[in-house]
Amino acid sequence: MKRTTISLIAVATALAAVTGIASLTSPEGDAAPQNKAAARLPVERSSLMCPAPSTSELAETLYTSFTPAAGEDAGAGGDAEKPTAELRPSASVLADTDAAPAKDDKDADADRDADADRDADGEKEAGDSAAAARKPAPDKPVVVLEAPGKPVAADADGGEAPALVGTATGALAPGWTAQQTTTVPAGGGRGLLGVSCTAPDTDFWFPAASLAERRQDYVHLTNPDDTSAVADIELYGKDGELKSTLSEGITVPPGGTVPVLLSTLTADKADDVTVHVTTRTGRVGAVVRSADETDGSDWLAASADPAGTAVLPGIPADATSVQLVAFAPGQEDADLKVQLAGPTGTITPAGFEKLRVKSGMTAMIDLKDVTRGEAGTLVLSPAEKGRETPVVAALRVVRGKGEKKEVAFIPAAAPVGARATVADNRDKGSFLSLTAPGKAAQVKVSVSAGTRGGTAAVKTYTVKAGTTLTITAPVPEGLRGTFALTVQTVSGGPVHASRMLEVPDDGIPMFTVQNLSDDRGTVSVPVAEQDLSVLDD
């Protein structure tokens, strides 16, 4: 008898034995349940990445890390003996001029001149020449979270703070959230820059980026894994995709981060650009840092996945300029109805009733001071029922006037879902916007203890259909330090939310806005059943 035949018989015998044992140990010998719904269980591992905060020596950065207490989700995650949640410095990569960290205007101009002398073939990968310039990551973690329910914070000063890469395991993994907030009081990167540290993915859309002369926009790519990731960057202006020979095959080394200056990827200039980041291999965290010579700077997070309806929550009541940038990634044009959900209902802004977004092209409309003294949420929906064309969108929002202006970005937000959290809330200047674009909804808002003391609290709010409820974030009693804020949908329709943090400085209304989207703290685990049909020929 051939060896192959003997092996097959042995495998079949072993499977039969295992099946027999399973039958004997089944309660009362019952057959496996049929059509049983998949269970939702807490995740056992989460990853987050925070970009390098700034190159300004005046920068002051605060990191805040938080995991909701087990009572705020479906249960504790995993069975690890000692759960961990740490943010550690990544290895920084200084590639060519197309992947260098932010510099002063003069240095940036010199970089562009050097880039113009690059070989015409343009096939040089951004990470290939970076090995000699790569700085190894220190072993000591920057932020260590030890228990759910109480946030921890750490700070860093100056322009040398690296990007951070982190992992949470066990009971600290479900809903793990981290916030990076940087204050730069002066210079080209002036502003309050806030970003919720991102989870790794393979596909990101960033409407509202720019190649304008007054702007310096960098996309920061961070790789959390032990193997290299290879990313592509596509740029789309008002007439379609912009020509580029330097945006493909950008290598992001294991545990490393690569900042890429968008203006070095193409010779074209465009005031409004949509950036599309994808990976050929591996996964990355991606976020865009935008600096404007006159309006300040902030982080632009990725838009929610392309969808027929886009909800952009939390436009401040005192916004002096609101610009909407949208992009249709599919094969069809999108005809959108533009509405503003305010405190009393949904209206159509006069003169901005509809927006047409051509396929593969970036569209922008200047909504000016659309809120007119009342905070609200912009809702984009199909102009014609039954004809949904997926779009991505973001708002560029300015507060203040003259030399006392500050900018922030609000990308389209996914619903809060079961639960969403934002960290780094303060006793003053934290505002929560809740929007129910369809049905009315009830939400539970939980505030944690502070990083240095305070008592957690819970409040419940009702959001009427088609309205935006804007509240000053509840503050924990006896607060010391900063606190986390968790929103849970109790009943009703989908809710979209954002948090605005403002820190005025010398008359400048510095602010930043972060969306709250489902933290994916649980995962669907299907029921496994034995199937001996796989043994049939």
C-alpha cells in the first residue's frame, strides 16, 4: 500500500475519533445547534498609532490613553493574565524630500528645488534610501494604561517627539482610545492640533487637503506591524487625478513612520485635493497634517467610508468660514442634497441647495458662515431618492477673523453605534455635538474619572429627529487632570457625534474637532459546527 493511502486512512481515523469524542461530550447527546446566531465577544487585541506631533520647538503635546470600564461594554476582553496597553515611540524614517518631516518655509522651498533635480524616471521608492536615516525606537513606553475606567496622560515638549505605536491586550483592548493634542503658540504651524490616534487599515480617504502655495500638507504613514508595508498615494483635484510619478510603492518599515509632503508628489497645483491612501502589502495608520500660513494648522482625519449619505457633525456656532470638499470615487456622478441639522430641525441653506460631484473629481463649495450663530451638522444625501452614489467628504472650518484665525477639519463621521469614546476632555472648553439625521435617539454619555482624580458620572440625553444637540461636556465631580467621554446609543436611530476642544490663546480661538465613531470593542464570532462532508471525494 502506498504511503499516501496510509496517511489518508490515518487522518480519517483521527477525525472519526475526534467526532466520536465530541458526540459523547455533547449534553444529552444532542446534535449541534442549527442556525445559531453568532455571538459578539470583546476583542482581545487592539492597535493604535499617533503621528509625530510637530517639528516646532514651541510645541507642547499631551497624550491621553483610556479604555472604558467593563460595565460600559459587552464584557471584559480576553483572558490574558496581565492585560497591557502601551504607546511606544516608532522608528522615524527620513527618506528623500518627498518623505521628510515638516520644516520652515525656507527649508521646504529648498526641498522642492532639490526634488526638481530628481531623475526623470521618478521610480524611486520613498523608503528605499531611508535606512541610513532611520532612528531606532526607544524601548521605554511613553504612555502606559494599567486599568480600564481611568485615563492616564503623559506629555512631551519640543519638536523631537516621535510618532507612537501601541497595542492593548486583554481587558484593556475593547474600546481602547488615545488622543494626541498639541499646542503650538506661534510660527508657521501655529494652532491647536488634535487627533484621535488611528487604528491600522488598508484604505483611507482625505478630502479637504490642499496643494496651495500657502499650505503645507503632509500625510503621515505609520506601520504597527513587524513586516514592511507598501503604500500608494493618489491625488485628485477638480479635474480628476493629478499626475505623479513619486506616489507609488512608498515603503513604511516595520514599526516605522514616514511623513510625505504632498506638494512633492506632483508638479500640479490645486487648492482643494482629495488624497487616497491604499496599501499593496501590510497596513498603516494614516492622517494628514495641514498647516496654513494665515489660518493655523490641525490634523485632518480620514473620512468615513464612501456612502450615499455623509454626516459631518459639530460645526461651531461662531464659525466664520465653512468649506465643504467632496469626492465621488465610483463610476457615476453624485447629485447631493445639502442640509444643515441645527438645534430645532433641518434646513436647506439658501444658495447651497444641491451639490454635483463628478466621478473621480473633487468638488468644493464655500458655505461661508452657514451656521449663523447656531451650532449644527451638515448632512449630504442623494438629491433623488433611490439613486445613491457613494461619496467621501470633509469640512474645513475657520473661527476668528483677521490675524486671529484658527482652522480645524470635520470629516464625514460613521455612526456612534454601540459605543464611542474620545479622550482628553477638560473642565473648560469641551463641547459634544450629537446628531440624529433620521429617527430620534436616546444616548448615554459617560464621563470617566480624571487622570489625577475625580468621580465618574453618567447622563442620558434625547436627540430629536433631524436635529443637532450641542452640550458642554459634563465634568466629573472633583476633576483633576483630563477625562474621557463615552457615548452609547440606548435606543432610536443612528447618532453621529463629535467633540470640540477649544483652548483660546492671546485672542486666537484655537480649537480642534474629533469625531466619535463606533470603537469596535466587540467582534462577531460565528458558531462552529462539525462538517464531515469535507472528507467525501
